[in-house]
Amino acid sequence: MDDIRGVYTVKNGYRRLGEIYAPCDPVWNNIWKLQVPPKWRIFLWRAITNVLPTITNLVNRRVEIPNVCPACGVLGEDVMHILCNCVYARRVWNISQLQIPNFGDHDFMQWVELWLGNSVTSAGFLKDQICGILYEIWRARNMAVWDLALPSPLHLCASFQRSWAAWSLSTAHGRTVGSPPVATMPHALSDLQALQLPHGTVLCSIDAGFYGAQHSPTFGFYIRSLDGVFVAAANGPLSCPYDPLLAEAMAIREALSWLQDHNYQNVLMLSDCAVLVASFRDASSYRSYLGIVLDSCLRLINSFSACSIKFVRRGTNMVAHALAKHVGAVQTRSVWREALPPFIPAGLS
């Protein structure tokens, strides 16, 4: 390690790693120049070196779990996806109003070089605040994994602003802070038994999918009593572009409409799309067709005596997922009232 005494030190080891990653030297050095809490810098370093426990990295280490992003519930999760390309992350970046480089086809290291390198173009970016937003997105992702609660993009940005203001104030007074304050987020109730639900409440699991090479949009929902007794199931085609979040919202609308038409009054909707569940908290901020669909869902929800939407893990939503992914859903709308369709494995429900 080029030490005249032949003794290994962390400093020399780190310098050697810097030589190995010579093409990224500006980024490698500039991480530690960021005027942010140490925890943020360490997080960014871990993200750049791709040692964060993303689903892709866990699968590569032979952890047997489905590679599905815990935020969007649709695509596989790697560092670039969860922090940049995920529909949840994109929504956060839009609300933050921070100027950032286009994501394009870059990997995470290439994208970070665009704003943290030593080029002329990188000089115009608010590097410290970009680092903070990245940290908050990862923290929100971990909440989705461990607490089954994903803060809305608006809530996340507000939390970041509070953390940033507190950090700026503390450094202005010459104090050192180990980490930014953590905002208290609402926790999802994973145990349905703990919910004080009205008598006669039914559970409705919903999912959307895109079938085949043509990405034909479909929906599926599965209704049962609190005791697990089968009530109904349905699937069918949707009319929407290749937009996973929009398809999930339209699937919920289909299920709510069916429940309303059949005079159910107390309903608990269960979705494995954390982004969508969080979107209902600030539906009015979506100036798009998604906002219209969310608004129509809220109108339907308000028509019931008691109706709410909860986020659940994909593993507990497999029946709805199988209904949405079945080839028959592409062709026509189907409803089952006596029992689940035969293509659903007996042990899945």
C-alpha cells in the first residue's frame, strides 16, 4: 500500500481504492466535500459503490425473494431505479423542484458524475440538497419494506426541508450534528386482526398487470370476508397506456364500482402498490389523467359507510395478481361468485 513501514492503514487502503476508480476520481473526492450530515455522505458513497441492499443486490447474493421494487411494486429494484427512475422517485424529484441532470440511460455512477463531478455543467447544481433528497428517498423505501408505510412524495419533500433547515441552522451556529432529525411518519397496520373494522366488512385485494409483448393492461380483484370466506373475484381488460401507476388506480376504480353496484357498505381495499396508496393523500396535486382517476376513486370511497385503502406486501396479494395476469383477462371481463376460478392454485388463497 506504498507505506514505507509496510503497515496497512485505512487511509492507504482508501487511497488505493481511489486509484482503482480513477475515472470517477472527482466524484470519489467530492462526496466528502459535501456540506451535509455525515450519514448522508456515507449513504451516497454506498449508493455509488452499489453496496446498498437493493432487491437486485440481494438476489445476486442468492437471497430468494421476488425482485419487485417496494415503492412502485412493478419493476425490479436496483440503485438507479429506486433513487431516480421509479415513478415514486420521479414524483419526489418533480415536487422538490431541484435542478438535476436527465436520467437518460445512465447508470447511477454516470448520473452522479453529471452533478457531482468537476465539469462546467456540474457547477450549477445544488449538490448538498440533491444528496439529501437521495437519502430521504432511500429512507422512505426502507419504511415501505419494514413498516409497510410509504410517505407521500409531498410529505417526503416537506420532511427534507425541515431536516435541511435544521442542519443549516446548526452548522451556522458552529455545531456538529450526526444526522438530520427524523420526521414521524404514519405506520401502516400490517395485522388486519388489529384493525377495529365494522361488522360485515369485506376485504378486497386488487392488482393490475400488463400481459404479453403488447403490454395489454388488465385488472384483477378478489373479495372475501374477514374470516377468509370467498365472496367474489373478477378480472378483465383496462383501457389505458403502458403506465403501471395509472393501471393500478384504474383497477381500484373497477373494484370500487363493482362493490358499490352490489351494495357493499364496509370495505377494506388492499393494494401492493405503495406509491398508489400514498398518492391518495395528495390526489389533488396530480395534474394529469391519473389525478382524474384518483378523484373518481375518492368519490366512490366516500359513497361507502366505511372504506379505506391499505398497503400490503406482494406475497399477500398473489390471488389478485394471478387474476390480473391470466390470459383470459385480456379478452373479456369475468366474474366468479361461487368459488375462485380453477386456474388459481388451491394453496394461493
